[in-house]
Amino acid sequence: MNKHDTNATTLDLREAVHQLAEIAFHQHLISGYGDGEYEDEYQIVHEGKPRHIPLIEAHAFLINLLKQTP
């Protein structure tokens, strides 16, 4: 995998995380979200605490959070 492929994959993952975060936000599961300080991070505010999480972990966290919602 070359650098361009890695950047494209990161952008795709960031977009997927952003879409999941929007859904979680509108369901009142998180109170904020956005790009993290670093390229491979995303910020999620959950239970009043801002967390800077690697993209892959943010994706898993949001998937699990949304699965727990009835």
C-alpha cells in the first residue's frame, strides 16, 4: 500500500466516523464530535468528557454505542 492509498483509506475512515458521530449526536448518545488535533484522531464528547481517539477506535466505539441503543 502506498502513501496515497493510506491517505485515501484514512479519509474514508474519517468520513465513516463523521457519519456515525452525526447519528450518535442526533440520538443524544454523544454531546459533541469533530476532527482531532492529529490527522489520525477524532474527538468525541461522551458523558461530558472530550476524548481524542484514534480513528479506528472511534469507529468501533461509535458502532458499539449505536448498537446498544434500542
